[in-house]
Amino acid sequence: MADQGTVVGGVRDIDPNANDLQVESLARFAVDEHNKKENVTLEYKRLLGAKTQVVAGTMHHLTVEVADGETNKVYEAKVLEKAWENLKKLEHFNHVRDV
């Protein structure tokens, strides 16, 4: 019988206490890529939450806190990763709220 706990293509939470350096690296990548695209200087503060979804690769759903000057803000980002192609691409980076 198939494992009923995992849904193919479903979004899965990542334990926020796992201190996963790869996920932290992806969050920093998302902020850096957004800064390059939008010609802004948001400063990465911390990762607030992370989920993954298996697609044609892995879609990482990240919630990050950044500093925009004196204001801390929360953004949601999506980073597509295809390890076999050595690909990382920022798909989505939207402001959610000020902290």
C-alpha cells in the first residue's frame, strides 16, 4: 500500500528548527536576486518559514524578513531548484507586510 502521508506535488512544511543551511542559502539567494532585478538594497534578516513542493524540480516556498532601510518587512518568495541542471531561479518575491 502506498504511503498516504505524502502527496506528490503537495506542499510540505520544513521544520523551522532544523537550521537547514541549504534553505537558509535559498532565502539569501531570493533576496539577492530580487535586489538585482529591482535595483534595491533589501538586507536579509532571517528565514521565518519554509515549505517545499516537488514539481519539475523543487519549488521552495520561503517567508523571509528583510530590512528596507529602517523598516523590517516580510516577503514571500518562491525559488525553483533543479539540481541536475544546476539551476536556481527566483519565481516570485512579494511584500506581505511590515513588521
